[in-house]
Amino acid sequence: MDAMFSGLPCTTCHYSEEFNDQTFKRSWRRSSAGDLYDFIATAMPEDAPGSLPPAQYAEIVAYFLQMNGFEAGSMELPADADALSELSLAPLGG
């Protein structure tokens, strides 16, 4: 998945490591995957918010979840904040 991240506009401003540090975990542990998806899809990339395809935003969320120890499921994450709202990020702890 690091190859996936490195091919995105994210790397202009971010390093993949910042998405599994304590600051990230504390910021998102009371949220859902839908909240994270919604934030990324409406605010990123900073110079062109919302410009990526919805499926690519879902892949980014999946990457963040994988980096933080969430087990991969048998299906791709839906590219829909409402559907993702059922997935709590509480296991992030922090």
C-alpha cells in the first residue's frame, strides 16, 4: 500500500507515517471511518479539494486503517461516508 500512497497527491504535503502516530490516533479515535472519509474527500488535496474519484478517497481511508492495525475485509470499502459511518475508529486508542 505504500506504493499506492506515494502515487497520490498526498505526498506533496504528507508522509505516510503521520497517519499512524499518536496525534492521528487521538484526533480520530472518537470518529467513524465515514467521518475520516468525509474530511479527506472534502478537504484534500488542499489545492483541489474533492478532485479525486470517490473510490480513491476510499482507498486512502483503507490505507490509513491498515496502517493502524485494522484487518482487511473481504470487500473493498465503499466510497460513501454514510456507509462508512458504521465503522468506528475507537480501536485506534491513543
